[in-house]
Amino acid sequence: MIHSSQLLRRALLADAVFSGVSAIAMVLDAGALASLLGLPEALLRETGLFLIAYTALVGWLGARTSLPKGPVILVVAGNAAWTLASIALLLSGAVSPNLFGTIVILAQAIATGVFAELQYVGLRRSGEAVAA
């Protein structure tokens, strides 16, 4: 267990809000988003469903002053991987988003990368192990 820094808690909570809003939009209106972005509806809906669970985890972590280090490292690594995977998705040709869809994918990749960096710095600023 670590004593989380204020930066870490805020970065986790901001990530939870961003992910939660995205999850709601993707789950409730995947069809409209698919048309708007030129992306497969199933991809958007399934991503939204994943983000519901992710939001719950990250929100729970961000609400705690004392938390397990392992899940935080997993969140940081996951955000970094998500950033790289988003760019790889665009380069792979597996999807053919329109210009707006490409911009949205790049914007969320950048935002996710920023969350990863802030969470990493916040983790480094966090206090050493505390008694469980």
C-alpha cells in the first residue's frame, strides 16, 4: 500500500471522469457515433462496455488516499498501451474512420497518454508503503 499524492488522486479521478463520459456515450449511442466517426458500431459499444469497468476501478483508486501500488502501475501501463494501440489501429487499416473519426481517435490517444504521464509522475510523488 502507498500513500497517494494529490497529483495521483486527481489524475486518476480525471481519467475516471473522461472514461466514464466516453463509456456512457459509446454504450448508449454507439450507432450515432459510428455514423459520425466512420467507425464500426460494435467496436464503439464494446469499448464503452470495457470503459465502464475501467471507470469503476480508476474512480475507486482515485478516491483513496492509501491504495495498492500494483493496480496503479497497471492503470499507468494500460493507459500507455491504449495510446499506442489507438495509433496502431489507425495505421493498421483495420478501420477506416472519416476525418472527424481520425481526429477523435488521435485526441483520445493524446489525452490517454497525458493521463498515463500524470499518473506516473503522481505515483513517483506518492509516499512510501503504509501499513495495511
